Amino acid sequence: DEEEKFPAVVALDCEMAYTEADPMDLVRVSVVGLTEAELSSMASSTPVSAASAAVANGGGRVLLERIVRPRAKVLDWRASVSGVDAAVAAAKGVPREEACAAVRALLGPRTIVVGHSLHSDLEALGLLSPHGNSSSSSSSSSGSCSSGSSSGSCRPLRVVDTALLFPPPGDAPQRLNRNQTT
């Protein structure tokens, strides 16, 4: 079945560096996920929800971990948060487009993407239009990732953003409208 090759749920996190061209330039992307079968086995083996079991039991597998070469001169690596500096990026970094394509390849039509403040991560990966418009599958001057779709459009994402549940004190959470997911 086509659905079974994709994870049922993924946790996504991106780290950014501050560059001359972009204060949110992607330098690291991490994806952890669970298949439908893994979720089902957790749910059947414990009285708590599958999601709670995954967190409590440390379930899930690292599906993707990529260091990404920044697209411009870095002004602040934010290495204390990202774990990435010039030496790491030079030794292990892949082009942004390659990292974005790898993330897109993990996301099936029913995959649920979970993360905190996902608007920044999705925008950095080219999965969210910064202006609320659907993005094309072709790369643009801003370097948005190709979806691999020949139709020129991207499918909607199923997103759970914990920033809506746990916003920083005094901060209004960023809300995505339907037209912003691509």
C-alpha cells in the first residue's frame, strides 16, 4: 500500500543561522517518525494514547538528520542552539535543496507533522509560502525546495504546532491559514 511507505507522524525541527541574506537560513534539519504499525503496537500495548506512549517510551526513529550549508556569509551561527559552526557545515553540509527534497520525500498525504513554531521550519524548507500563497514546485530565487510534483502544486500538510498550545509568555502564537500550507 502506498500509504504504508510514509510515516504516520513525524516530529520536525530545523535550526537556523543568521546570514547576510537571511536571518533564518537553514543549517540543520532533523526528522523523527513513527509508522502506523508502530503507533498501533504502542497503543495496543499500553492504556495511554499512542502519542503519549511514543514520547514516554522514547519511540520513533531518526528518519533524517542533515547539516545544511548556508546560502550566504554567516553573521551568527547560533552554534549553542544548532550545534553547527563553519567547520561542521564545511565537513558535513549538504545543499539546502538536497535537504529539503529529503524532507519532502518523507511526507505522505496523511503524514502528520508535529513541531514547535513550525511556521519558521516549514518556511525554511520551502513547505510554507512566506506570503500565504501556494508555492510552486519549481525553485525560486529564494531557494524554495522542489516538491517533485509535475503538476506545479504542492499538497496540503497536516500540522500540529505546539506553539499554539505553549506560546512564549507575552507572545501571540503565529497562526497558519489554509492558504499558507503547501
